[in-house]
Amino acid sequence: MALSNNVIGAINFIAVLLSIPIIGAGIWLTTEPADSCVKILQWPVIVLGVLVFVVALAGFIGAFWRIPSLLVFYLVSMFVLIVLLVSLVIFVYAVTLRGHGDIEPNRSYLEYQMDDFSIWLRRRVRSSNKWDHIRSCISSSNTCAELNQRYRLAQDFFDAHLSPMQSGCCKPPTKCGYTFVNPTYWISPIDNAADKDCMQWSNEPTKLCYNCDSCKAGLLATLRTEWRRANVILIVAVVALIVVYLMGWFAFRNAKTEELFRKYKQGYT
């Protein structure tokens, strides 16, 4: 029985270690440009990672100190957490399935449209109240200001591989026909009514295209990239957790079987 407890404890210690990349993925998201302004996914990931750590630690303590109630708590709680993590992985995959940028002639950067993204993601930025906060967060960063330092000539700018947020928020959409002066200053065409975003553009550094749908789409494209990267970490961690959980469950079942067999033998001796 002692050997079985040691095995279960070692397995649960591995589960403790597996909580670290989950928590790390959530913390990493808090440092990324889009997630630092939106704050949707990182807290669920961090909370689930912390819960995995606590539950796995309880299983580790229960195994080495032979506390059956903690082991049962571990088995039940970890099963629930694995189900929640799998659900989160599937959800993130589903909402980030769409959202590829569009290629424009003679441009290296992509243009982004709101309709290209999932309905759930679009709802996160449709509300004016939500967007006011997000817009303020983006405008306070150096996302657009740094472009003026890097690109002086129009062709250099057109050949640049801009981030989705830079493409959507820092310049007018290409289809509007604005004339380049510098990355954040453009001359309006005679007719700029091709799209409502064309009328939203402003050369004021605090406004630019922050009210444009293209800016919202650029933010969602950035979220999509960040979430898909975090989802890879979650997938690896969840698969490993499932393997560790199954090993722990079989070890626990075998330990209980050995204990029952020992008591059975003692009853006949």
C-alpha cells in the first residue's frame, strides 16, 4: 500500500507541474497587446490553472500522508477541471476558426473585416461602452506612434508587414483611396464615401481610425492569433493531464484492491 501511495503521490506531483504552463499561458496573455486591452480569456485560464495546482497538490498530500478523503477529492475535482479545460479548448478553437486578413494590391500588409470573425468575438467589441475602454487602451499605447519612426517613404510603408492592429487602427483602409504623407497622416480623397470607415479616419493622433470597424477587426485578428497560440499550450497540458489522471485513477484503484485483498487475507488468518 505504501508503494502505491508513493506512485500516486508522484503522479499527482506531475499534475502539480502541469498546472504551471496553464497558469503561464494566462499570464502571457495579460502581456499581449490585444488581450491586455480586452481581458477576456486570460483570467479563466489563470483561474483554471490555479485550481489544477490546488487540486493536484491536495492529491499529492493525500497520497503521501495516506488521507483517502483527499485522494477522492482529487479524483472527482480533477475530472471536473479536465472537462472544463477541454470545453475551454474547444470553445477557443471554435471562436478563432475564422478571421483571415484580405490581400490588397501593392500592399504587403493585410486588411481586416469584421464580418470575417465569429459572431461571439464580434459581440465583444460591438458595444460602444466596451469599445470606449478598448479604444482608450489602444490609443494610449505606442502601437501607431512607432510607425512614424520606422517608415518615412510611402513605398517602404506599403511594403511593411504591419500587425493587424496597426493595419486596422493606424491608417485609413486602403479602399478609401487616401494619399500617404506619413504612416499616421493621410490626405483625404475628393470622395471618401466608399465605406463608413473612410469617414471615420482622422489625422489627429488621438483619433486616427480608432473608431473604425477595421480597427475592431484588427484587434480581433490579434486576439485570434494570441488565443490560438495559448490554445496550443492548453491542448498539450490537457492531454498530459488526462494521461496523468488516468494513471492516478488506475493506481488508486489498484491500491484499494490491494487493501481489500490484504484485509480479506487477514480475516482468514
